[in-house]
Amino acid sequence: MKQLLIISGKGGTGKTTLATAFIKLGQPSAFADCDVEAPNLHLLLEMPDLGKITDYYGMDKAGIDRDICVGCGLCATYCRFGAIKKQGNYYGIESIKCEGCGVCEYICPEKAITMEQVVSGKLKLYTTKDYIFSTARLRMGYGVSGKLVASVKKQLLDAVDQTVQTKEKHLVVIDGSPGIGCPVIASLSGVDMALIVTEPSVSGISDLKRLIQTAKIFKIALSVCINKYDIDRDNSNLIQQLCEDENIPMVGKIPFDTNAFEAAKNGRSVIDYNSGATEAIKQIWTNLIKQL
Amino acid sequence: MKIAVLSGKGGTGKTFVAVNLATAIPNSIYLDCDVEEPNGNLFFRTDIITTEIVRVKVPTVDQAKCNGCRQCVEFCKFNALAHIGNQLMIFDQICHSCGGCTLVCPEDALKEVDKPVGRVEIGRYGNRTIISGIMDPGEESGVPIITHLFKQINAQNRTQIIDCPAGSSCTVIESIQDVDYCLLVTEPTRLSLDNLKMVYELASLLNKPCGIVINKYSNTSNPIEQFCVANNIPILSKIDFDLRLAEICARGIIAVEDNENYQVAFSSLHQAILKEINT
């Protein structure tokens, strides 16, 4: 089984557009949306509203029992996240700031604090005879998303283990999230290749460099493609040069195409439109399969 | 006054709106809180006046004192410690700096040391101050950098424009915690709508008033306007789709300095926000 992850550094360069196109072209047996803070793959794939939903429990949150609290304030002194505030004679937890470390529970001399499980998101799993699709949505205000990303991948791989007999030939396509922080790092683990979708802007180039640096630390094999390459050909050439210097294969360039924006507007895949971008995406897919 | 610019979905034009709004407001402060991918200064290109290294506390172990009791390993909710082959191992990158391990160690074998995780750069652009948070690649969390960044401000009634990260997690929460107003930048597409709903929910959870900017607008019916009407969220600006705008942004040019129409559009946006806050 091979895992292909699609990431970008900068947001909005076309990760989900490409993931959708690849899923339609390659018909992989399993795919996942790891952008749990802004999941969209289910929309572009026009998934029916089925799928098994399970609660995701992230980090616990502290709770103070007012009947036991004597108002000594030790918890507030030790909390590094500013999550405990004096409220009258007692102390209270500002849930949104609590990271669930448990230091307050440990330090409280009265045992007035307990760590409580909270639902921090929803996981969703589609299992059909043709494919497995794993996705999730972070609950707003419940912070840390890296752990949820890891759960999306685990849910996917567990389901693959249970249902797919011959894993060797199988390909898993994973739609990632923007940035270089914890959700991206969580999505990198175990992948065979990460495809970076960039665009020829000063922002795209800067973000690409930072993402390459991050992927190198975790020793991930990379490929790069440029979306809307003809918006700025000089910048596209800079990206090409950067990839040559870094020894990263350039698997394709997609022209700017108003059909792509039309497609996004209507929540459809660009692959369903007959356009210049479609041919380029097909070529990228072929090149990626070779790389993998 | 503090105005946050956020979007949920990436690439809708947060940095474009934040940079141009800050440029349209004399004497403003622009804060780049997208510390994973900070791009604001690719447009301002200021000389950096000061650079501050941001450090967090992480544990270090004195292996000679460690007796392998594993109390720290069991305590750490972030799995940043492991005891493997008679050695305590510490995974700095996923440590949340809570200090718990040093508290529970009965042998006094753990100490906290400073570890750099990024930097804050401050520069000037005319009469504006540009502050950028930059996380080191390989680090997991940008939150400490954002916290540090806000400490650098000497506001004196200056308008602050806060360019937020994409998404809707802890770094976004940290960025909008103390703001007066949230400007949500979106595109007139179905994909953006879903993500817009998420950040709108987040901002509402923090009791922040919100207004919408529709970027890449075209004069056809779109789901964003229906959502805004239904939820009574004001649409403060519509920026028409314009290929030339994409081209100048790709080169790092500030639109309000390139074209008077954008100067007018962003000044009106500023006035519209002021009106919203004061009513």
C-alpha cells in the first residue's frame, strides 16, 4: 500500500481540487481529508450524507468543584496557559485556554480539580464496496488539531486493514492542511510521498521553502507541481530552479483556468469540466504514479 | 482598536486584505500572526529594526539522577516523554511547556531550559509598524510566538490589523482572543461557505462582532450572500475578481499603492468597520 499526501504550505493553492481530481482519475480504494479545521473534500466529491460518525475526544479539560475549592490560588499560579482566573472567592477554568496538561489537578491540595473528557470533534467514516473515506471536523473552540489528524489517518488505515485483502497494489490519497505546524506534521507520518501544490507568487514561494524545510526534517519524499503557473512565469521559473537545486521532481504545471474557479463556485470538480487544467492534472497523475 | 482578519479556508485573501487595509490606515500596526507561513512582509519589505527570539521552556534530564520510575512519562498528556532502554527520552517538538514533568519527578532529575521556537521581527513602513511572527520549521505550535508578538505592541490608540492563520484551531483562537472586531474574508464559492461557517461559529463563541469581505466577487448569485442575509452578518466589501490583481499580488505589490480604486475600496472598508464597531 502506498500513501500519497497532498500539502501546500500556503492555503488555497488547489490541494482539494487536485485530491478530488486524483480520486476521480485513479479510483483509489481509500482516501482521507486531514484538513480537519476546514474540511472540504466531502463537498467536492459530492459524498452523500451517510457515513459513520463517532465522537472524537481530544485533550481533557480541567474542572473545579466549587464545593471543595478553598480559593488558595495555587492552580492559577502553576497554570502556564492563563486558563485559571479568580472568580469571587473561588477559581474558575477558562475552558478555551485549557490545554489539558493536568498540572492544576496535580497541584491542588484539596483535590478540587478533575480532568474531564470533552468531545473535541467528529470523525466520519464511509465504507462502501468501492472505497473507504475518512474525514473529520474539529469542534470550534477546542484547539489542538494534530491529534485529530492522527485519528483520521488511524481510522482510515484500520478500516483498510479490515476490508482490503491485497494491500500491495493499493493507493491511499490524503488531502492535507495548509501551514507547517502540528496538523501538517501529523499528516506527514507514514506517507510514501507528499505532493506540494504551489503557486507562482511571492507568498507561494516563501511558503514552499518553509514546507520543504519541514518535510526534510521528517525525511519525507517530495514532488512539486505549480498551479496557475502562467499567472507569473518568472516566479514559476524560480520555483522550477528551486526544485532542481533541492533535487525534488517537478511533476507538472497547471495553467490558470476560469473553469476551475467556476467548478469551485458550484462545488464541483474541475475534472468534470473540459478544460486546459484537466489535461495538465491528468499528466501530473501519470507522473506521480511513476514516482510512487 | 484591534481588527482581526481571518477566513477558515486558506488562500481566500487574508494577507491581501490585511496588508492593504493596514496600508490604507495611516499610523496603523500590522501584525502577522500566520507564524507558520508569514507573508505580510513580502509586501511591505521593511528593513528589520529589531528581532526577538521566542523561547519556550522544555525539560532536560540528568540521566544520572533518573531512576526510571516513569512518573513523568505517565504524567505527560502530550506524550513528549518516553523511557526506552534505560534512558529517558524527551521529544521537545511536542512538549507544551506545562512544567508538569519537573513537578512530578521525585528525584529532581528534570530541569526546564529555554528552547528557541521562532522569532518576532519588527520593522517600519512609512508611519506604520510591521510586526511578524515566524515559527521555526519543524516546530509543532505557533501559539508561544503569537503570545510573544502581542507583547511587543506599544499601541497608543493606533489601529492594529491582525493577519490570522488559516483554519480554526488554537493559533486562530490565540490571534483573535483580544480583538474588537473580526473581518472574515471569503470567496463566493460553496467550499468557502462551509469554512466561513466554522470561523463565524468560532468568532461568535468568543463574542466577537463580525463582518464579511467577499473576495474574487462576480456578480452572480452565490451562497455566501444568502448565508449573510440569513444570519444578519454585514457584508462590508466586495472585491471583484480581477486577473490583473492576482498578477500584482503574485509579485508582492500592495494594491492600494498601485491603483486608486483599491485605495478607495480599502478606505471605505475601514470606515465601514468603524461604523460597525460604533453602532
